[in-house]
Amino acid sequence: MISTIEAGRTYFVEATDPRLIDTELSAAVEQARQHAMEEGRCGILVTRLGHTTFTVAVSEDVPFGETLERQGPATTPGNAQGDAARSS
């Protein structure tokens, strides 16, 4: 399930089936990417909040054309910054 938090900019994704998680995340990233391309200055930030919950957001903290994935504090209690990996 994809819920819109902020139209075109931030989405909440929740699913229990791993295949559905992948499908829903891909759809949310594509929606956010379309908005980011229109702005031409932001990238995409995917944050894992838990085993089955994520946010996908257009973010000025991510360079244009890139997607940053990170673990949220709820997933890694001892690591408030989260682990990050970049992909383009």
C-alpha cells in the first residue's frame, strides 16, 4: 500500500510480502522521480522505517539524479544516522 504524505514529494509504503514491497517501492520511487525531474534539483531518499515500512521522498539533501537509501532510527536503534548507500 502506498499512501501519499505530501503530494508528489513524500510517500509511505507498507507491505508484508517481499515481492509486494519491491513493487510498491518501485512505484513510489517512480512517482517521486517524476516530480524530482520536474524540479531539476532534488534526488530521491528511501528510508526503511521497519521490516515492512518505508518512506520515499524527493529530497534536497540528495543530489539530482541520485537515489539514497538509508535505515531509519526505528530499524537501527543504536544508529540514529542510519546506514546509507547511494545508487543512480
